Amino acid sequence: MAQQVRGVVAPGKNEPVRVETVIVPDPGPGEAVVRVQACGVCHTDLHYKQGGINDDFPFLLGHEAAGVVESVGPDVTDVAPGDFVILNWRAVCGKCRACRRGRPWYCFDTHNATQKMTLEDGTELSAALGIGAFAEKTLVAAGQCTKVDPSVAPAVAGLLGCGVMAGIGAAINTGQVGRGDTVAVIGCGGVGDAAVVGSRLAGAARVIAVDIDDRKLETARSMGATHTVNSRTTDPVEAIRELTGGFGADVVIEAVGRPETYRQAFYARDLAGTVVLVGVPTPEMKLELPLLDVFGRGGALKSSWYGDCLPSRDFPMLIDLHQQGRIDLGAFVTETIGLDDVEKAFARMHEGDVLRSVVVL
């Protein structure tokens, strides 16, 4: 039967979030109910709260989560009650043209739970990225559950559900950083720092972190950046070229999502180099570049969706690397908080002094 749980709801555009009673239905065919153990406070949740995604309020926020499967509906075979899982927002279909071509990370028909969670009065909730994990329990499509080693801390595992995976994947999967490459990362929040980690993991010889905040640059250095550039006081394009023998970086990862920083990334790469856009722009943003420069500089201009990850492949691998001590996912957790503290976590995000606040239940 349906269950009543506590969850964080965004009632309207730019209104403070509040903790409400949420009704979670029993799982139907292809669905699972997950008892959430931890969920990171991601900038995408703030976008939902601000109306930057759509206006389908009220939203049940939270999507960067890990927990334990409590129950599953008919026809679910890949996960079972008791499994420790990371939730993902790109449950691949296995049937679309991308999946049939062997590129499931581009799946064009990802799916969520069919049923809706509601408020007590029956108002349907829009679950952030089809997950809605700022709640004690949530209903998702079973394909959104990826089993990983249950010995890892939930607050660490959940980070792979969005930001950390997006950054690591932007380097490894999309940018295809190789041994000996030079990489520049513009924007050193959680996603940018994850791109630093991914670049070093892939064997980059030099990783140049760029930001306007010295605190963030120091954190990026602790994550593995070999050089830092404060673009508030220094032209980042010239600085990157100076650090690369005048040529520019092999791969430049733009983790801000703004036209001005994308232009910096475009001109800071070497000829035939790669630009990866992983920062998420807003709908009104426009980009203007001389077409001759696009042609003449060659290389590749890519966008990275969720780090072009395949959760069933990438989540267990990265958890194993963390468990082996080869990457430190725990370094991304700045603080752990409760459901009642999410609004304060959004404020701290604005101040720029956290990588991740993580709700622990």
C-alpha cells in the first residue's frame, strides 16, 4: 500500500522549499521504491526551484542519491529488495536508435516511473530528473537503479548520480583525455573538480584549473590540478597558452555553461584540440563565434550529457577505484545535513564555499 514519507518540495518559482508529507505509491510494472540514504544538493535542484528547468511545480527535489531497494513491481529482474543502488536519471531503453548502434549513453528514450508521487491532498509532484530523492523514500523506474558495492558510504556513492559523474565522464568519456595530455578545466565547482580528478585518472600530464575564486582554485589543486589561473585577474586564454608552450591545451573542459567562458575554452585549446561543454547554459544564452575560426582551428566541439556515462558500466568502476584508494570521492562531501537544511544549503551554494552538501537520512 502507499506510504507516507517526508520530502523536500519546491512549491513555486523562487519560493523557499519546505518539508511536506509525500505519498509514495506501491511500485507498478518496471518500478522500484528505494529507501533513500543520502542525496547531494546539486545546482540542478536550484535550477528547478528557480523555474529554470520548467514551470511544472510543485517539484519534489533531489536526484543525486543512493539507497536501498525496498520493493519492486512486476517484471523487474535487474534489482531486488535489499540491493544497495545509486540512482541515475538516464535509464537506457535498449531499443532506440542510439542503443541499437551500441551507444546507449546517448539513449534517446530514457524512462522514469509511470506513477506519480503526490502530496496528501492528491496534488501530483514532478520529481526532479525523474527521481525526487530529497525524501525518505522515492519511486523510480527500476532501470534508474544501479547496483554497487554496499560497503561504500551512501553519502559518497550518491555523488555519482549526477555532478561527480558528469565531471569525471566529461574528461574520460567525452573528452577522451589520454596519457600525457594537457587539460584545462574552466570552472572549479563540484563538476569542474570532478573533471580535474577524471583528467588525472586518465593520465593527463598537466591539468590547469581556471576560476575566479582563489578558494576554489586551492580545492582544485588538492584534487589534482597541477596549475591554477585566477581569471578575474589574468586572461585565462593567454595563461593557458603560456603554460602549454604557446599552443593551448589538448582538451578544454568548460564547466560553467556561459558564452564568455565557452569562448575562453574555444580559444584556449590547441589546434585540432577538443572543447567539452559540461556546464549547463540557460535557454536565453547565445554564442557567437567567427565561422572561419571554427573551421580553421579544427578539432572537436562537444557537449557532455551526464558525462556520456553508462551507469551500469561506470558507477561500479568508479566505486571500485574509490574503494582501492585511487580516487577520493569523499573529498567532494563538504557537509552532511538533514532534510530541513536544504534551503540553507542552497544559500551556501551561492556563497561558493561548498562542493557538496549531502542530505543524510
